[in-house]
Amino acid sequence: MTDRIEKAGLQWNADLAAFVENEAVPGTGVEAEAVWAAMAALVKAFGPKNGALLAKRQELQEKIDAYHVANRGAPEMAAYKAMLAEIGYLVEEPEEVSVEPEGIDPEISSVCAPQLVVPITNARFALNAANARWGSLYDALYGTNAMGSLPPKGAFDEARGKQVVAWAKAHLDKVLPLKKGSWAEVSTMAPGGQGKLMVIAGKHSTELADPDQYAGCNRDEKGKITDVYFRANGLHIVMFIDRADPIGKADPAGIADIFLEAAVSTIMDMEDSVAVVDAEDKLLAYRNWLGLMKGDLTAQVGAGENAYVRELNPDIGFESKAGRPALLKGRALMLVRNVDLLMYTDAVLDPEGNRVPEGLLDALITPLCAMHDVMGADKERPRNSPKGSIYIVKPKMHGPEEVAFVCQTFEAVETVLGLRKNTIKIGIMDEERRTSANLKACIAAAAGRIAFVNTGFLDRTGDEIHTSIEAGPMVPKGRMKGATWLQAYEDRNVDISLQCGLKGRAQIGKGMWAMTDDMAGMLVQKKGHLMQGGTTAWVPSPTAAVLHATHYHETDVFARLYEISEQSKGEVRRSLDELLTIPLQEGELPGGEVQTELENNCQSLLGYVVRWVDQGVGCSKVPDINDLPLMEDRATLRISAQALANWLLHDVVSQDQVMEALKKMAAVVDQQNAGDPAYRPMAPAFDGVAFQAACDLVFRGRDEPSGYTQNILQARRIEAKAKG
């Protein structure tokens, strides 16, 4: 039996209560009694509303289901929209919306760059992500296939090293061009008069084509440059000069490495990329977030003689081109993603012994921890938000009423913690169909505290399938990226954000590149996110962040947003009709394609579920059916489970076919994980908790709220933990 302690009428997990009282509260100026009272007030005031909003989701879904049962196939759009408006799924769009968030840090408002998302329950990963603001371009190029091939095994390969340097210098020629010559010819750099950098390139004495791109340098005791700082579209580039270094010795200018400012922001995730199912897990998440906000989180890496302690990077100092001390942030701006409205937790029980909405607990505890940064008690350490804001990403909100609800909870928390109104900023995950269809109204509901709006293919597709599941069989998952609704979704997200004034005030985000080992493909394809108007886009690793940063050197996203606005004349380029076009399959699919799609979805489900349930791993590189590693989180399950649930409902596949494919793919996943000593094989018994969880996700997927996976995963993970 879990030890509990009564606080203001609520039953708190004793360890969590001790954490709040002994670790989170001291130094904030907030009394522990105020925290207990605040949680009780939140549960009383907002708990019933949370439940009512979930009930409204279900009511809307039942009415949409009934409409499609009576009108199978693609609906007549005018009648369909009229029905959606009548039931309250579509709301009247506000005419004029102007966002006015105050205290927004430049990483959110004015610097366009990659963004990392990382499970907060892994301290080492969280530290890596926070420190991923800076990374070596040379290392990123050498160690990946970014240049078209992987490095040879063994010792350093000099030929590949030369290829890396050539690639990097060619990139510099594009984004830091010289008036004469090439960076490959540079032999000398020295500060000149009027804040310029003088350069010797081959036989030419030259300078940067745009002198403003030079930011400053550092020099040793003899006056020689040790590192030089530049800017390209707001992101810094640092060249380290060391002629004694093996790389620098071979370089005409003595450049030993080039570091890029990369992931200037990162989302510390308590939601889709973690397996948090009880108070023990929740406490780990909160403790790591507190450590990040206090700046004292550490993690041991390695063992024995090779072990070392990882900690947060310090800020970076240099001499500006004006000759004054300058400072650059050494770590990413950290946001925290709370859980959604659906989740309830046993970390705190209400007076009747019921679990409380987990989002309400997050809404109180994550800002409480962040007060250690906002208060700025330790003036000597770097602050996460010099502007004094707390950034909370709120996932899976359905429409403006839910956005308004979340903002109301934030305002209540600000009042009890003594924070100024709108200290807590909100990131709106545009990943539910009802939010996309009412995006302008959603933004209006958070106008004073909005920090970003972003898009995400997987969850958004899962909701697309579930919302219209009764209409008919959907196209295969692989064809969904060519669907009319998806193109409208991506464009409307940008256009509506521009109409509401997010440009220069909040991030317009785009989704994840999941193929962690294919950086060459990322370099080719992910620049499309900038051309779409994304001021940030998600990447799966610090290395990917460095490589993706090169896209932001090459493309001025704000200029691109201006072009989009001019081309569209300020209008939304894609219609609501296009957004609401249901991706139904026309005609029967060939049997071979059905079987391939079936096995792909089953393998994807099992490969992720088995780690989530058996090992508590919420985000990892999961090999697909072709053994290509993909960075997957819980959204992977939603799209695969809903795709299969839809086909089951409409008899594209039978339950026996699905079960046969699940068993076949379980053996494949077992083989893919054969080298993991902690792995528990699913075949041949197929009676493990993880396999049962996968079956639940498919065979109960039709009836799970919004097609979410949380309830099933949570129950099965708790079962697995109980079995040891």
C-alpha cells in the first residue's frame, strides 16, 4: 500500500509531498501550506470542468459517428459543415485576433532554429538536450551519413576528415561569404578597425561581404585569436583556432573545429515520450525539472575509470567587435510539456479517494519548480528565461473551450504562487482535428500567453482517422501524407498564425524528422519546413539539431513568411473544406498491399509497445519492418492502432488476420531486440503483458477516447511493474 499523507483534504503520495515541502518550495517564497491549499482549490474548481470537457468530447464523437453511420462515404461538404457547427464542433471564427504575449524570450520570438523534444525522466538525455544549443559541425558531418556515406570503422580517417572540412567551408561560403576568395583559402583572421574582421584568403586581403555578420572573438595572452564568433540569420557560428590540434594543424587558418548554435529551445517532455504511470514515475519527472530550473541537475555517464558527471553548460563569454564583454547562452531555452486533459493520476487522491486530473497537478508543480529560475535567486548562475517567463506546452487540446480552460488554470496558479499574470506561457499543440478546424479561435483564447503553435503528423492523423472512423475505410498510412486535409492543415497553420500576429512574437512550429540515422535525407528534405514557414522544427537528437541549423543559416524564415503573406495577400490559402476532406480509400486495395500495410502497422505497434510496457522506455530508436531505426514516441501507436481499428470496423481485414499478423510481427520484433539483455520475448507464448497491450490498442482502439493510447498503456505498464 502506498504511503499517503493528508494535505488540505487531499491524499498525497508521501514521497511526492516530501519533495514539494523539502525540495521544490524552499527558495520560492511560497509556503508549503499554500501549495496544499492551491491543489485542493484546483481540484475543487477545475476537476469537474475537466471531466465535463472530456464528456463533451465523447458527446461530439457520438454525434459525428451517428452522422457517418447514416451517411457512409465522403459527406456532402455543406451539409457536413452545417452538422459540425450545429453540434458545436465548429465554432464561429473570430474576425480579428492579435496576440500580445509579454516577456517572450528571443528564442521564441525572433530566433529561428531547430527544437529538441526529450523525455524528462532521463536526466542524461535532458542534460544533452539542454546543452544541445551548441554542437560541433565537424563531428556531426564526420559521424553521420550527412555527406552521403557513413565513416569507416576504426581510427580517424584523414580522407573523410578532409571531406568534412571541405563541406563545412563550402557551407561558410554560402552563409558567411567573403568579398573575395573562399573560406577554403583563408589563412589569417584578425580584428580590424571599425569592428571589422580582416581576412587573408589566398592572395587577397578581404573581409566579410556583410561585416555585420562578425560578432567578436577571444584572444590568448599573446593577442592571438583563439575563437571567432559570427552570426547567420540570428544563429551564431564559432570557429576555434588551434594550430597545435591535429585538425587545426592541417588547416590553413588553424581552424580545429566549427561549432554551431543549434537547438536554441528544447521541450522537456512529461507526456508522449515518457512512460509515467504512477507517483514514483511522476516524482522522477518533477525532480529532474526542478534540477534543470535550479541549474544543479547532474547525471553520471559511464562507469569505472571512464565515468564522468554531466551537468548544464555555462554561458559563453567573448569580446564583442566593439571591444566590450559579450555573453551567449550556453543552453537551450527549456519548455516543459505537461500531460493532457485525459490523464488522471494516483499521485494525489481527492477526498473521495479518486485520482485527480494529472494536468492540474502538472499545472501547479511545474511552475512551482520553475520559480527557482523566474525568481532569479542565484544571480550568479545562468537563467533559463531572462525575461521571467515559464513555458508550458499543452498537448491534445480539443478546440478553443479547452484552450481557455487551460489558461484559466494557469491564471489560478499564478495567483497562488504570486506570479504576474501571463507569466506562464502556453504552447498549443495543433494535433487534434477540432483544434485545427478552430485554430484562430484557439489562438484567441490564449492571446496573452501564447508561445507557439505547431503541427504534428502522427497524432493529427490518428485523430483524423478516429473522428471520421465510421465514414468508411481510410487510405493506408503511407498515403496519408498526400491527403488533401494534410496539405491544408500545414498551410492553414502558418496562414492563421500570421493573421493572428505570431510572427516575431511566438514560434510557428513544424514536426519531427524520425529517421535518426538518415541525416543525408534530413538535409535534403527538412529544409521544406522552413519554406513552409516554420520558425522552428523538431529534431530527434543534438547531432540532427546541428545539421538542421545549417538550413536556418541558408534561409531567412522571417523573409519567407513575408513572401507567404504577400503571395496569399493575408488570406488563408487552403479552405476549411479541404481541411475537413476525409481521407477515404476509393475502391478496394490489392490484397498484397493490404497485407503489407497490416504487417507494417503491427510491427510498428509491437516494436514500441514492448519497450514501453516491459521496460518503461517512452521514447527510443525503434527499428521499422525494414530495420530502419526511427525515433518513436506514443503518437506512433495512435496512428497505427487507429489505422487497424478503422480497417477492422469496415471489414478490410478480419480479427483473425490482425491476430495472425501481430503474432508474426512479434517474432520479428523479438529478433530485432535479440541483443538486449533486458528484453522479454513475446513469441511463442504471446501471453506477456506487452503483447496483450498491443492487442488492446488495436481491438479496443475503436472505443478508446479520441483513439488515445494512454489509458491502455498506463494500465498495462502498472500490471508489468507489479509483476516485476
